[in-house]
Amino acid sequence: MNTRFEIKNSEFLLTKLDYPERLDEMGALRVLAWKDEKGISQDFFSHKAWLDDDDLRAHHWIITHEKTIVAAARLSFHKDYSSVPHANLFDEALLGDYAQGPFASLNRLVVAPGYRGNGFSSILDETRIEFARAQGARAIIAQPVESRIKPLEDLGFIYLGKIKPLFQMPERQIYFMIKELVH
């Protein structure tokens, strides 16, 4: 799947990747984009790339400009809540009526610093939500930083609370949101 679009007289390409295509580049972009953010672990972000086992099982999308990845995001699927990334950091009892899977999970959205403010997050969010819906997920989970709460609420996500900090970002508050995809 490739979708071409133009922003500010520049052409970009949205692509759904086939594994393991360009994973190392996505991991390097995560470090590049987040290493100078407030509240992160300088030791962790001294590595060349941020990749984990979930990358091997997830679906990935990238936005490229002149063949360089400028934004990326992943989506993972889960039969039950316990396999959602960072499930141990949020009390499953707080899911209430949303506790039944299957779930999709929005993960690792990253936009290169020089390309922020172009709507890439929205493009990647909408693309992943539609893909999750088409694949039969009952609900989709997001674990955003504070600046992403309002954009996700605009897409129909409901705020359920805070999660415990990630070891990679020990001083950065992460939140828990969910969107029902089927009724």
C-alpha cells in the first residue's frame, strides 16, 4: 500500500511495510526524535536504535520524503489485554466495559523533529485505526504522552487514566486511552 500526498509543495509517500523492511531505520528514527525530549533515559537513548520484540509481530507504516523515513508508527494485535505492550503498567480492572478483546494497540508513533507540525501523526493514526477496524479488533488502545491526548480524543478515544512510567522515559507521564471499534 502506497499513498502519495503533498504538503508545502513537497511530495511524501505513506507506505505499509512488509516485515522486516526498514526496521533498523525506524528504530534509529525513534532514537533521533526522542533522545532530546524531556524526561527520557539518556543511557537508554544513547543506543543507535530502539527496537523490541513487538516490532517483529507488529504492522508498520512509514512516511518518506525523498526515500528518507520522516515519520513511522506501528500497530499490534492482541487476543487479550495481558499481551498489549506495557499492560503491566496499567490496571486491567480500569478497562471496565472495554475489557474484552481482541485489541489493537497504537505504538511507537514518531515524527522527525524537522517534520513535526505537518499532520503526519493524524495520517498515521487514521490509517492504523482503519486497518485495526478492518482486521476485526474490538477496541484500540493508545498510550500517549500528554500532547497527544487531545488529537486522540478528536478521533474518538476515551481517556482512562495514567500508566506507570516506562523505564525508557522514567520522568515522562504516559496516559491510557481506548477507542471502541465495534459495538
